[in-house]
Amino acid sequence: MRINTDPKKIEELLTRGVAEVIDYADLKKKLESGRPLRIKLGIDPTSPNLHLGRAIPLLKMRDFQELGHRLVFIVGDFTGVIGDTSDKDSERPML
């Protein structure tokens, strides 16, 4: 797939629905280079349902894909297998 380097599309990707990009200049330069990027998102399920908090990063991943970049989803199962090990008053139930 051809990588889209349209400056307007890149600017929209970096600003629309985004609070902060840690290294804005570096990411923008990489997006403008025309080389495909591998964009990774790792999640660990806390319930069997997809909620809005999970949907928002998925939508941003789709924006990267539409520019021609490769997506990698990493789904962990540690929390789903043993429950939440944080210092909360009650553990999350096993999924």
C-alpha cells in the first residue's frame, strides 16, 4: 500500500482528537518521510465488553491505517486470567 504524505492529512492525524503528542516534530517528520510505520497498541482486557475508553485509541489506529501504515494489536491476557492485582479494595472478577 502506498503511504499518504499529504500534509493536511498528517496534520489532522496529529491534532484531531489528540491532547498531546510527546515528540510531535519527530513523529511528523516520520509521517512525511513516505516510509511505512508500524503502529502498535497493547491492551489487557478488564471486561468482556468494548467500552468507549478502548474505542478511542482504535479509531486513531484506523487513521494511521488510512495513511497506509501497518497496525499491530497486542492483546494481553494477564489481567483477564488472574484478575486485577492493584491495591484496589476489591479485585476485578475473572473473565
